[in-house]
Amino acid sequence: MENIKLIVNFLGQLLPAINITLIVSLSSIILGSLLGLLLAAARLSQSVILRVLASIYVSVIRATPSIIMIFLVYYGMPLLFNGWFHTNIDGWNRMYFVIIALTLLFSAPVSEIMRSAYESISKGQMEAGLLVGMSPFQTFYRIILPQAFVVALPNFANSVVNLLKEGALTFTIGVVDMVAKAQMIVANNSGGYAWQTYCALALIYWVISLAIDKGVSLVEKSYQKKRKTIAV
Amino acid sequence: MLTIEGLKKSYAGHDILKGISFNVNKGDVISIIGPSGSGKTTLLRTITTLEEADGGHISFAGIDNDFQKLNGKDINTIRRNVGFVFQNYNLFNNKTALQNITEGLIVARKVKKSEAKKIALEALERVGLTDRQNHYPSQLSGGQQQRVGIARAIALNPQVIFFDEPTSALDPELVGEVLKVMQDLANSGTTMVVVTHQMNFARDVSNRVIFMADGYIVEQGSPKKIFENPSEERTKKFLTDILSNV
Ligand SMILES: Nc1ncnc2c1ncn2[C@@H]1O[C@H](COP(=O)(O)OP(=O)(O)OP(=O)(O)O)[C@@H](O)[C@H]1O
Ligand SMILES: [Mg+2]
């Protein structure tokens, strides 16, 4: 009982920092998806160079542990900007570095998910679209994309949950997110109530992940239901 | 109406079509027969611009040009004036039977929705599937899917419809319903070019038969001529083999 009270109390202290986690995650998801889309397009393109470059990029990113990626971006980018553009970016909000690192990390699995979803939709439907007079873009947008979306959804959600968890490393470069907050709470209590604090933190991550899973299965269900109810 | 001259196509240095010439007149029902790998599918795909030809000339729908000189506008013109019925149907899986037909009318032809629906229902009626209009492809049998594929093609009222082995992917008991629909189309004057292994269709429904082998047209003529009195040894051998297999 005592523990539950403590956990609830810590939840109250941690939750205000959730907006950092949400901003970091959402930005990385959006930017990472866009980059993933470009990568998928590169891997599906006619150009051998683009295909090879994209596939090297994906392999390298996939083999980079998240924490190393965050440090690489945090320490490497200022050097790069100094050297190439003679710009000092030391003053940047540290959150930006995390977002960039997570965007890079997220883009690799997402590009693979998008590519395989696209390839799972038969090329014949594209040809059928062209021969009823639609343009390649119209056919892609109206026929291929909606189907690929449904195929990609579960894996995409999986990657989002992974990203969320990798985002828990944000604190390592000094951004005060929920994890950093938890560390401060433990420090303030001179190391006391540590497990209750982290238990509260874990609860928050569980709820977010569950919400994502639930959301995805709702979307999937609504697609299936649409198909069932229309045809009697 | 459609004239093809010297059509050539190769894949990776391998000549598949070695100079194909033939013409299609309005109302023609042409059957293309020939052994597997002779280039029949490739022929239909290059004429309909799904594949780029390596040489040859096309005159069709106001175009009179070498295949290699076709620009984007010509390609659109060709695509708008042909229909295509695929071996494996290629219906839009995220659309109902009705929507499969209205899609091209609304999106490509800019027909009003209500008008498109009317045209689509007429097409569905011609293939006997009015009661399946709201079914998705996954809820239809192969024969029904192929009939939707045919309805999708005729609704756009193209000058000529190409069929690539429309019954080859079907269970034997479903072949009849599709052939029946095709026969009705032929009787109503639809211009059709049909790649088929159904010798009965070639003999009884078409007015001309083209026999292809190894990327050439070996011979062509009336069904009577090809089936009863072929001039080429290869045609004879092919027909004997295929007819003795039935
Ligand atoms: N995209 C492609 N790339 C390489 N080779 C191809 C391609 N498409 C077809 N071919 C080759 O071209 C030849 C002719 O193929 P095509 O599909 O036109 O024959 P077909 O007469 O339609 O045969 P079938 O009766 O089996 O359908 C075959 O040897 C095939 O392997
Ligand atoms: Mg074929």
C-alpha cells in the first residue's frame, strides 16, 4: 500500500516531463518516416548507385547501437558543422541532437518496412491502373498505397515502440526527459525509493506502448470490418 | 484500325520478338496461339506500352510512329484506347467490383460519379455480376474476378481489348463462364485480340488466328485455314500436339 502511494506520487512528478519524450518521439517518427520513404524509393529505383548507397546506409544504421548513435551525433555534428560550414552549433538545444540520432535510427527499419510492403502488392495492379488510363502516381496513391499501408502497419507500430524505448536514452546527453527526472528524484531521496521511482517510469512506457498497439489493432480491425460489412 | 509493323523486343540481349507485323480491323476477333515462350505475352505488353519495344512501327488512334519515338502523350493515347484483361485478373484489391470499374472512369476519364456508376452497372450486367457489385476481389471466385476484369475493360469502351490467356489461371469448371462472356462480347462486335490455349475459342469464335513461334508470326489466316489446312510444318505439329493432349 505504502509502495503504491509512493509510485503514484512519483508518477505525478515524472509525468510533466512526458512532453519532452513525446516531442522527441513524434519528431523522430515523422522525420524518420520521411527519410525512410526516400530510402525505400532509392532501394526500389532503377539506379544501381542509389540502390547500393541506400542499402549500405541501412546496414550501417542497423548495426549502430542507439546509445552510440546518440553520442556520434552529439559529439560529431558540431565538428562537422564547424569544419564544413564554419557554423557553431554548440548552442543548439540538445533535444535536436537526439531527434536527429533517432531519426537516423528509425529511418532504416522503416525504409525496409515500406519497401517490403510496397513489394508485397502485386505489380499487376499498377499495370492495370495504367491501362485504365490512370497515371503512375494516381495508381500508386489510390491503389497501391492504401494496401501497402495496411501491410506495413503492424511492423511500423513495432518500430515506433522500439523508437520510444530507444528514446529513453535521451538523458545521456543531458536532456531532462522522464528518465533524467527519475534519476533526479532518486538522487534527491539520497538513493532511496529507487525501484518505486523506476516502477512509475516503467508504467508510463507500458501505457504508451499499449496505447500504440491498441490503436493499431483498432485501425486494422476497421479495415477488415469495412470489407466484411459491405459484401453481404 | 491498329497496324503493327516490324515489332522487335529483346530482354538482356535475348531476342523475344523478331519483327512482328499484323493488323487489326474494327470488329476483328483475333486469336493468337503458339507454344509457351514464343512471345505472345510480350507482344501484347509491348503493343500496350507496358514494355518498351526495341523497334517497329505502330499506327493506332491517330498515332503513326515508330515505337521508340512515342512520347508521353502518345503512350497515354495508346493506353486510353486499349483495354487489357490479364491472365491473373489484376483487380484492385482495395476496391469493390463496382469500384474496380468506376475507378478508371472517374479518375482517368473524369466521368461524373453518378454517370460512372451507371456505366459500371451496365458492364457488370453484361458479365452477369450485378449481384456481386459490392464484393471485394478476395470475396469472388476466379471466374467472377476475371469477369469483373472484363467488365472493367469494356466499361472504358476502348477501340480494342487485349486478352492474355484470360482463362489459364482458372479451375477448369470456371473456364466456361468466362469464355461465354467473351463469346457474347465477340458477337456484339467488340474488337478483340486474344492470346489463348483454348483451341475451341480460337476455332469457333475468332475470325482470324495468328500462330506464333520463336518470336515470329509463323502464319495467320481464318480459323478454317489454320485448323484444317495449315501451310507450315510448325503449325501442323503444334496443333497435332495440343489437340491430341485434350
Ligand atoms: N521481363 C522479362 N525479362 C526477361 N525475359 C523475359 C521477360 N518477360 C518474358 N521474358 C522471356 O521472353 C520469352 C517470351 O515470354 P512470353 O511471356 O512473351 O511468352 P508466352 O508466349 O506468353 O508464353 P506462355 O504461353 O507461357 O505465356 C520467354 O523466354 C521469357 O522467359
Ligand atoms: Mg504468356
